[in-house]
Amino acid sequence: MNDEAAYTSPIPHLPTGDGRFRLGDWIVDPSADEISRDGQVEKLEPRKMQLLVVLARRAGEVVTAKELLDAV
């Protein structure tokens, strides 16, 4: 995927409108359990993707271990 400019959002962790969101240089696609940047695609295990999504949604907040375990 080389159309990363299409997925730019004003704040890096906000959704792009199609379920994917940017996190720094990465495009995160929860529905495919994939992260990508510069044409490199990495597949994540579903639970790791859930953890990433929870932490991205709570960026800047303290998240307890219990909250993480409850979410994933």
C-alpha cells in the first residue's frame, strides 16, 4: 500500500474514517490486524492489535493493567 497520504489525519492517532488510523509513521488497520509504513506491512496477532487499539484510543492517559486485561 503506497497511498499513505490518503490516510493522514490532523492528529496522528485519530481515525481516518475507514477504521484505519495513523499512529506516528504507521497506518494501523485493526480489521486486518496489520500495521504498515513505507510499503512494509506487519501482521499482528489479534490480541496484540486489540492492545494497540486500546492504548491508541487512550493516548496520554494512564491505563491500568486491569483495564487492559478487561479490554483484550
